[in-house]
Amino acid sequence: MLQKTNTKKMTFYPLQFQPLYKYRMWGGEKLKTVLNKNYDAQSIGESWEISDVEGDETNVINGQLQGYTLKKLIKTFGGDFLGQAVFDKFGEEFPLLIKFIDAKTPLSIQVHPHDSIAKERHDSFGKNEMWYVMDADENAEIIVGFKKTTDKFNYSKALSKGNVLELLNTLQVTAGDTFYIPTGRVHAIGAGVLLAEIQQTSDVTYRIYDYNRVDKATGETRELHNDLATDVIDFVAHDSYKTSYEKSVDAVNTLVHTPYFKTNILFLEDTLNRDYTAIDSFVIYICTKGNISITAGNHEITILKGQSILLPAALKHVHLKTTESSEIIEVFYE
């Protein structure tokens, strides 16, 4: 069993991080206009809320741990911060990455490799992820999976002829729609979609098709990765791609549970107490509507739509309260 590298006692509290805002050629303005993010740049497509990606680490912005990265928190507090079971499995690697994504125009058609291939090729985790749609223009769409089961030969043939979009499954989306995107599943976020993304800590993406677009920032088309992508694609079509879930109020509703992360959604009208003594993990809250007052470890903090906080694993009892109809996604590792 890995041991904590520092045994000093700490009175933990809910941690907020400074988001990292990412230029994307397809980015819009909804991170500002819908989620009230504060930045001056144009075409910001992603807000990385909680990140341990090398070179893109987020920093704590509240309380006595201000300035700490996830890596420093883990190195200092080990299992008290991460959860001993998570610490034993991942060591000083934080396993999850939390984002908001705003697509003014469609993202490229892409796919992600699973853990073993990502480790072999890129020394990285794979990239299983989920999407929770927070806002969508009328008739906004996503691409997820295939219309019909195909194979590598027919897929490669369509790709060479520029007809790959004809094979792919397109769905209209509205706020609240949820999708699990396992590694190997071809996917793309369409124009007019704002969503929260929970994923493994990885920045490995294989771009399959990009509409022959030229990035105004570089004056060039973006690189495609079809030599890498074809070998990892799941060509099987599925009956349904959207996740169904209950919507009980002031209660915990299961959202997406996978071997890589577990998520629940809480629809709050009043108060709710959460007891995490049964899990050995940090917990992340992502506010997707309204406002949530969070009391834990004798600390109280309020987060608004478009904000996230992380509860260190040592915090086991949490009181949630709202002043309006609100929603939060609860994320943990188990």
C-alpha cells in the first residue's frame, strides 16, 4: 500500500480551482454568456475546471491551500485527499479531468484509444468520457457511434471517398441529455451545444475528419490521425446511445457509472445531506443549474451554474442547500 508522503494534520474544506480557458477554432461565447466565465480572448471552446494534465494543471484559488495543484495536494496529503483506495491505484496521478465545452461550430469527428493502447503509444491514460448537455440551440446535434454495424474495410472505403459522415449516427439533443462515450466510439459535438464533460485524465484524441476546415489562427488545416484511429474504433452499432436516468428531487439519481468514474445527478429544491463514509474517494460537484450552498468540514461555500468544487476524501459529511431549483453532478472514483 502506498503511504502518504506527509502526515501533518489538515482541516480540509471544499476546494475551488482556477479554470484554464482554451482557444478552439470552433469555440463560441456561451462559456461567457451562459456560464458567466471571465476572460477576454476570442473563440474559447473549453474551460478546464479541474485538471492534472501535464502543463495544464489547475490551481486552488480559495483558503489556505491556495496555489496548490492537484499533484501537490496528492503529494502532500495522499489518501486523505485522494482516498486511500484511489491513492493506492493511481499514486500521484489524479485520474479525472473536468471540462465545460462550447461548440459554436462542429467539433471534428474523433475517437479515443483505450488505456493499454494509450499507455503504449502515448504513455497516457485512455479517454473514456461522458457528456451532460447544459444548453443546446434548436435542432442542435451530436454524432455518436454508427447507424449500422460496419467493419474496417467498409469504413476505410467511405473515409477514402469522403463519405464517412454517411455511416455515422446523428442525434438531436436538448439540455439534460447525457451520453457515455467509451474509448473506441466515434463521436463529435455539434454546433450550438454547451456541455459538461467528465473524462479520464488524458489529452489523447485521434481526429478522423474535420470538414476540410482551415484554422484562422494557423492558416492551416488540422492534422488527421486515421493511421492511429482505425485500429481502435468500435464498429458495432448500438440500439441506444443516450443515458436514461431518474429525476427525483432532493435525492441522488444514478447518472453514468463506469469502471473509470461514477456520476450521479442531484435535483435540489431545498436541502440534502450526503454521507460519503461508504466510499474511499474524493468527490467533485459540478453545478449545472442554479446555485448550491455546500457545508463540509465546518466550511461553507456556494457554487453557481458553471462552477465546480472538489471535496477531499477526508470530508465525509456534506450538507447541500439551494435557494432555487438547482442541479449538480456528483463525480467520484470507486
